[in-house]
Amino acid sequence: MAGWLLPLVTGLSLSGCQVAHMALPQDLPGESSELTVEGRSLLIVRDSIHFGPYRVTDIHRGWTKGEGFSISHGTTEISSSQAKQKYEFSVNEPDRATWEVHCATGADWSQLETQGFLGGGFAIEFSSNQQLVCILKQEGGETPSKLVMAQSASANETALQGIMTDGATRIDISATHKLDTTPLQVSAPTGYIFHIGGRPVGAVEVINKGTVWLNDSVTPETRSALAATSAVLLLYQDIKKMSQ
């Protein structure tokens, strides 16, 4: 299940074991702050986690098992009769407005398109109706950001790919199955990489306890959005794998 895996251990030697981490784009580590996630552990749903200055609190999960869902933030409302699980949380950062985040898994993309979830401004093609969708809104902000992820339609890919956007800036999100210690790939995603305009600007590792990388050159507003997106993926659980 994404984000809730046992530590991946490689490189056995007389000196001990080396814990494997997700592989990063070549230049990203040197240009970014590395933030270790605290409070996140295997199969234990806590009410808060944190990394760097970002505190993820008020974590609540609701299991819908196909009963559907609706999420509303002011005048923005979406619903789907196919959703499997919903979760919500807050992201707090000193001297910046709090993010309120509402997510649902297993949503039907055809229903969301009908409701104009992304406003018709982005062309997205998915091979599956099983989506992860979120509304992310900062206190005092007028326009919420939106996140949608699903399996790619262009490849035999089981991991989620997608975007997060406020209507002006688009953050592309791509999964990786690579490790930093071996050219071999693992079956479940090791993490997700964030791009803006084709440039990697951050990443989140979802194996082990989790780690977040945020590019130091992007604006504080973009860093904050990347942190909120990272929290979405750190808390995401694949309900289909959990039931196996």
C-alpha cells in the first residue's frame, strides 16, 4: 500500500544494513531542503505528522465502501457515487494561512468532468475511473486548489500520476518505482516527483517514515503548495491493496 511500506533494506554487509530511499532527479537534492517526516509509522493512523516547519494535523478518515462522497469548500462542490474512502487534514506553517484539505479515493472521473472539477482548462486522459481527488484551500483564500491523480492511460502503469493546480500554476506529479541503491525497480511506488514547466521542484518519499524535498529557489507560496501536496501523498492509502 502506497505510503505504508516496511523499510526497504539493501546492501547487507559486515557493517550492517543500508536503508534504501527513493531515487531523485540528479540536481534536485543539491537545490532543495530535505525534510524528514516525523510521527508517521507502519499501519498506525496518527492524528498528526510533521516535516520541517509544516505540521499536518486534524487527520480524519472516513470509509465509504462505495457509498459515494461529496466535498464542498465555499462555492466549490464535487461528488461521486463511486468513491471508496475520504480523508481530510490541515497543514499548518508559521506565519502562513492554514491549508484545509479534503480528499477522496475511487472517484469516478466521468462524474467529476461533468461537474467541471478542473474547470475544463486541463486535458487529462486516464485509463481508470479509480481516482484520487482533493480540494485544497488556504484560510482566507478565494479560489481553492485542486488535485486529481489516477493511473496513466499511456502506459502499463499501476501507480498514480496527476496534477495539482490553483488555476494559474500547474504542478505535475509523477510516481517513481526507483531506489537510490539499485537500478532495479520495486512494484509499489517509492515516491512522487513534482515538476513545474518540466523542471523538478520537489519530491516526497512514501516508503520508510517518509521524506520531503522542496526546491529552495521556488517562491514561499509554491513551497507551501508543494508541502500540502506532499501531505496528501504521505497520507494516501490504496484501499484495494489494504483489502487484499
